[in-house]
Amino acid sequence: MTVREILAAKGNDVVTIGPTSSLQDAARALAQHRIGAVVVTGADDKIVGILSERDIVRVVGEQGAQALSQPISEAMSTSVKVCGERHTVNEVMGIMTRGRFRHLPVEHEGRLVGIVSIGDVVKQRIEDVEREAEEIRNYIATA
């Protein structure tokens, strides 16, 4: 199973935000869309960072509620790992596990085409295992 197949099932919508928007704007977008991270894009629509719920909690925990007025660029992660549509579920799981993050933007030819979360990946992996188990049961029943 590949990232392309995950995106085909869940869609390619990605919530993006600019680096000069406030952390409060980002928190509002996360709540409104019921997501855990936003991709931060620059003027050329290139990925310049990613901001997760954890990033916001960390900054507010360190600086207090007034931190919500600062720009996203002060709190976002700038070393963003990405994957391609041809990456497998197992490859993506490895990238997320090694990097200790839960959201992975998907690029195709340098363009943002989607995002996968650990929930998307785990859901797909469970479906794969259940399908394989059913195939084995059917094989045994007909052997």
C-alpha cells in the first residue's frame, strides 16, 4: 500500500497557513478543521515549516498565553520531512517513528499534494492486516 492510495481514499486537502499568521490563528484553524497540524507555506507556496498542536502547547507552556500573539514562524518546525506518493505505508511509519512526529506532508515534483497522519497510516495498516488474514482464512477453507 502506498501514500497515493491513502490520499485517494482520504483526499488531498491540506490546511496551510502563512508564517506571519499568529499562533492564535493557527490554533483556530486546527480547531476549526479538527486536525493536529498545519503546513506553513511561503509566498511561492513552498513548504517552509509545519506547526502542530504540540508546538503550540510547548510555546504556551513556556511563555504563557501571550505567546499566542506571536507569529507562527517563532514556533514552527522548519526542518520538515516529506514523503512522496510512492512511499509505502511501512516506509512512512519508519519516517514518522524515527522523527517522532505524527504528520507528514506529501510532495510531488516539489509541490504539496497532501498530508498523511499517523492515524491514516495505522488505519491503512490495520486494513491491510485484516485483508491478509481474510485471504489466509479463505485459502485454508478452500485447500
